[in-house]
Amino acid sequence: MVKGLATVREALSGSHLDQRIQVAGWVRTRRDSKAGVSFVELSDGSCPKTLQLVVPRELPNYETEVLRLGVGASLVAKGLLVPSVGKGQAFELQVEELQVLGNSDPDAYPLQKKRHSFEFLRSIPHLRVRTNTFGAMARLRSKLAWEIHRFFQERGFFYVNTPIITPNDCEGAGELFKVSRGGDASGGEFFGRPAYLTVSGQLELEAYALALGKVYTFGPTFRAEDSNTTRHLAEFWMVEPEVAFMDLKGDIELAKEFLTHIFAYVLDKEREELLQFERWVTPGLISQLESTTEKPFTVITYTEAINALKMSKETFQYPVEWGLNLQTEHERYLSEVYIKGPVVVIDYPKVIKPFYMKLNPDEKTVRAMDVLLPRWGEIIGGSEREDDLSVLEFRMDELGMNKSQYWWYLDLRRYGSAPHSGFGLGFERLLLYLTGLGNIRDTIPYPRTPNQMVV
């Protein structure tokens, strides 16, 4: 391991100006001049930009190694950081020593100078992170995950690791991956009962909320939905807070505070990464995000939403009727046309929502809430949870659920039940919205979708 390295980000900041430094990274381009000097653009992943290395022919390995450097090769270089006399960069490294650590065949290397389609790059997920777009995504994903943890930790939330393997179907959708020993579903149940990959940590999280007060989980979840849309993954990450003694109104306020904080953070601290997506993916992205951030969240009921859609005179692909789910086209109309800003839709019909949502006095709707954003649709879904044991059992019976499988969940209503609420946000969907990318498979390092698992 090379010691005493400066990152490209540090070098480009000018903090090492007129100093001798060492840098290491991978070759983006190499250009040889007739004057016997080579210009190498070096990336180390620390920032979107590259550092120009000016390599003189006087180096002992110039002919044998420098002139054979291929795109993608790794190297370590030592030299003097000086102001650049050329265009396109403020500083450059006048190289005094250069060691090639791992060369790359330029004819075989999949990433050439031309722009590659995202579809092609999905076929090489182990290399696509070396491109500008996916390097920016990786950095943004890492820093945003840290900021999400910071948001909750600074507000007194405790981080809980909910199980990945579970006997429960939280959403009741039945689209679960079954866990079996050795991949043989007929080999007997390892846990003595059917087990599945979790679709949500919510139910288990509720138990901790009813002991610790404010908790959250942030981890992988799975859906065996046979869907190949640009908004679906079989494996994705969920952010799920759960708070005791909080009603639906408090849940809405927490969701609004969370989104407002995240948008402000990204616009303030990660603008350099956003500029990559604005330049190469979605022109005007930053102004769109700023516009959404500046507008208030408007709360409307599901019934009002249905009435607005029916009065719109729009031709929707999916029918609009009370008791049916809102589709993305409906959600976007509500946020982009009807309200012209973020929308929180509440009080959904119980028939389209899970059993655990608190029943309203009308016994037809539940205290659910979905946050809708312009250009996207639903970004957060949550609810106040049913804390009345008799009502919860009634709802489970109504849906034909096996209550014995949820004995522990019912216990939470037997022993010190209390009002509590929470919500879920898909991390990749948040990243898709923030970057303006068109396919959710481009927001996660190694996407898993039906019939697709490259690495």
C-alpha cells in the first residue's frame, strides 16, 4: 500500500500548491504531444474531476511504460503541484516519478472515450462505477446514507437492525422470496416453519418503538414481484422510522421535516455531484429540486384527490374510482397540476391498505398518508398504526389472516399499547428523484431484477 497519498480532490483544492505530493488512481485518458510530453488524466474516485499529470520523456520508464499506458490502468505518481498553464484545470502535477501498478489493454477495456448507454453499463456493474455518472451516484449514495443516519440520531432516534429473514408478510402482498436450505425447497424447513426475505422491518420495529420511543431501521428489503419497470427492484434499501405516542399529524410533520432536510442537504453540500447529473442526465435538475424545496406541503384527503382527478378532464390510462389505488399518473397530476407542489394524501380506503393501519371512526378509511412529489409521485408511505387490540383483531379476521402467526404483534396491544406511527421511504427511489435518472437500476451498485443478476 502506498503511504502519504493525496487525493485528487485535495490536489484540486489547491491546498498542496507548490508542494511535492503523491497521487494514485486510474487513467481516464492519455495524450502524447510531439514535444515529448504525455498528459494523463487521473481519477481516484474522490471527486467528479480528474487531475492532469504532465509526464516528461526524461522519466526512465517513459518509453517502456508511460507510452504504453492504457485507459483504466492504475498508477502512482509523485511530483510538484503547480498552477496549470493549459485550459480546463486550475492545477496540474509535474511528474517526477511514475509507477504503473496495473496496466489495462486499451483494445479490450469496455469503457472507451465514447459515451456508453446506461443499458450497456448495467451489463458491467463491476466497472460502471468508474464512469462520471456512476462515480457520482456512488459518492452521493454513500454521503446521503450517512446524512440520513445523522438526521435521526440528532433527533434522539435509536437505530435498530430488524431481521432480514422473517416469517411475516408485512404488506400482505404475498410477493416474498422464500428462504430454504441449500436452495432445495423440499428439504425441510430450516427454522421449523416457512421463512422469507423481509419486505419491511416495520412490524419488528414497532416492538422497539413501544420500548425505546423513537427508532428507525435502514436496511435491505426484498420483493419477489415479477416486474421489469424502471421503478422496481427485487432488492432495495428502506428507511423506516417508528415513533411511540405520535399520531398521523406528527407522522406527516416528521416526513415533511425529513424530506426538507434531505433536499436542503443535497442542494447545499452535494451540488458538485448534482451538477454531474444536471449536465449529463437531466438539464435543469437543480432548479427543479430547488422549486420543490421552496413550496409548502399541502394535505388533502383521498376523497378530495379522487374528486379532483374526476373533475380534471384528463384522460388517464388507469380508471379513477373511489376505492382504487392511485397510480403514478394520478399522483403526478395531483402534485404537478392540481396542487403544483408536494402533496400529502391522507385517509385512504381500508380495502387498499394493510391491516395494521388505524381505522378511522367512519370504519371505511384508515389513517394512512402518502407523500407525493412533482416529477415523481409517491416518495413516502406511512400511517398511524392500529393500537386497539379488538379493532386490530377485527381487521385481521376481516382479511382472513392467521392471527396465531402474529401472536407477538398482538401482544404489543395487550401489554401497554400506545399510539404510534411511522413511514417507509425507498432509498433508491429517493436517489432516482434527486438525480433525475430514468431507471432505478442505476441507483444501486448491483441491481437485482427478474431474470437479471449479472454480478
